[in-house]
Amino acid sequence: MDQGLLTQEELRTAYSSSIDPGEAARELIGQFGTVDAAAVLFFASPAVAGEPIARALVERFPAVPVIGCTSAGEFTERGTATGGVSAVVLPHGVVRRAAGALARLDAGVDAGIAAAVADVEGQLQLSLRDADPDRYIGLLLVDGMHGSEERVNEVLGNLAPLLSFVGGSAGDDLKFAKTEVFFGDASCDHGAILLVLDVAVPFTVIKTCSFEPTGTSFTITAADVPNRIVWELNGRPAAEVYAEAVQRTVDTLDSSVFTAHPLGLMIDGEPWIRSPQQVIEGRGVKFYCQILPGMDVDLMRATDLIGETRAVMRKAVADLDDAVSGAVVFNCILRRLEIDEKNWNDDFVAAIGGIRVAGFHTYGESWLGHINQTLTAVVFGR
Amino acid sequence: MAVTTMSSLSDLAGRLEQQVGNPASYRAVLTRVLLRTGVNVREPKPGQNEDQALVAKAAAALTEMGYRL
């Protein structure tokens, strides 16, 4: 698509299906056209080497943050696929300035995030704690293999409780071997990328998941929080209680059941989804995110993924007075698998389309905390 | 852990709301508290509002976030 006629108030999105990183980068840059970039993001299948793409983007857009991560599928408003690269340029008409940093988490999440926040604050000459949440927003990419997302979000909340960081966990095309985050020409497989934007236009954060409470609720009575394991629901083995609730036996609990019936932490009538992953020895259930003892959660049932995605995107556009420059979107891999299974790819693209969109299918989503089976996004106005 | 003289979650919520001001930001902070502690400060279940263990847990999280209430 020729984006040469776009104004400086419109995001540039791009997609390449080439597995050659040099060719992929050339295609992305060609699709961006002429643009005064404030920040660049890319999301690459692990089938395509990410570092050469990052280097090429840095060369094309020197002196602006270039961030990225590996994915479990990529999309723009033109389509969704796996094995390729999606990318987006945030132009200066949308973002006044941007500051990014790589947080290496090997030596500890708290220290890594604190250092990255300090780096960003130094670049912006601004305390993130004091940043106006109606003007500044953060984007967050976290590696998807070390279970650090909860603490990353907590530390960000400690340092800047009013600032939203919206994002997702890097993926690796369902290999669950290694995910990477990229900042400039650096890559890291146990880290996080913070990108703080001084936004020149109105914007809104959206979060959507297609689930509703069934009326069955549980209290978490025993859990191994760091390992994301729930041992007991309502004082009994978690797998047994869950199986009874979904009218199955423990040995028939599988990914299809879990995907259809995650648990939801209800906040102001909205579910914050915690997705079961597997039954483990001892009749516990491992989840894709932490659940704390004492939490009350609801058993959820699926509603209308496409319809609700479309509705939340339309509401976001309406809230921005139908003047939208584009969006950066993070969509859970579990939603992508449902979309694939039901042949909803075109419907999903149509639901998020109508505006310029780039994003990836994630191993988890972030906004105020770590969540599952959700789509989060930042939609930028004009 | 925070030293708190608050009698209830509603007391805690009121003080936080005064300090934060902006309604959207106030709700976001309490969402953070709930996600990291399990304590629903704004809408506690019956019997939870005066539960001192829950008040202390929520207050501690808010202290970590820089709110001295």
C-alpha cells in the first residue's frame, strides 16, 4: 500500500512475509514511505532474524527509539499471519518525543526496571511519577519465557503509578523455547523494553476479552504464586473443583476446555482474565499468570470475540471523535488460536481495521498488571 | 509494611481518592492494588471492609506505590 500521501498525523504500518531479514527490512521501510518518525516498533516471527531488521530500521531512522520483539503471529490492518514481520512508525505529528530503554532482568526485575525508568526519565528530563497520564503513555514489551511480567508491572506501578504501560509479552511461534526483545541494535531474551511517549494527540487505551461470568465463583485458598500454580479452590484440589464446575473429569481437562473457561478477576464489572494452562501433579492447575491466595475469581464462558473486538475498537474511534491516526495492538495468542480454529482471520482484521493498526499475537498482555486472553491497545487520535 | 491508622478499606479509599484526585487515575491505582494483592478496596465483599489484615495489605501496596495515607 502506498502510504506516501499520508499526513504526519497518521501512523505508518507495514508488513513483510520475507524470511530474509534484509529483504524484510527493505520492504518495511519501503512501505513506510517518507515520514518524520518519533518512534518505530516492529514485531518479528522468530523465523526471521530480528537483529538485522532492527539494525536496518535504526539506520533508516537514526536518533529515534527502535523497539521490537519476537512474536506468535503479526498483523496490520491489511491482514494477520505468522512467519513475518509487522511494524509501525509513530510520526512526530502524533508523538512529540519518545524515550526508550532496555531493562535487562537477569540480575533482578526491580533493579532492571528501575534502571530503565531512570534512563527514560533522563532522556525526557521528567519524573515518570509526575508525568501527566493524559499526555504521556508507555508501551511495554516483555520477554515471554521468564514469568517476569507481574513484577515488571508492579515495579512500574511503584515508580509511576499513574502512568499506563500497555503492551505484551514476546512470543516465539508457539515453540516456547526463547523469546527476544529488541532495543536499537541490542537484543535480550530476559528483559523488557519501555517506550514512553509524549503524545501530541488525544489517545485512549483499550482492553477487551470475550468472556462473561458464569455465576460460579471460587476463592483461591492455596497457591504457589511465583510459579503461577493454584493448588486449591474453595479449600479443595483446584483441578477437581475446576473440573466439576465445567462438568468434566480431571483427566479430560485440556487446552480446549481451559481456553473456553478461563478464570476472571472482576474489577468494576470487567474481567481481568487468568487463563489455565495445565493440570499438574498433585491436582493443582498451572496458569499463564499469577493468582493470589484470597482472590475471588469467576469461572468465565466465551462470548463473541469478533463482535466485542469490533465494538471496543469502534467505541475507541468514537471516543476520539472519529479522528484516529492509528493504533498499536497486542492480542493474546490464545485469542489467535481461537481465531485460527474458527477461520475468523478476515473477521478479526476487519474488526480491528478501518484504522491503521500494527501489532502482534502475544504470550500475555500488560496494562496495570499481567493478563491473559485479552487484546490491549493504544489508539491515537489526531 | 505500612503503619496504618485507617479503620477500613472505605477509609483507605477515601484518603487515596483525595490524594490522587483524577477519577480515572484513582480507579487505575486501585486496579493495580487489586491485581497485586487481591484486595478490592473500592468494592469489598461483605465483612471485608473492616478486615484489618486486608486494610494493611492494601495500605502496604499503596505505600510501595508512593502513597502515604
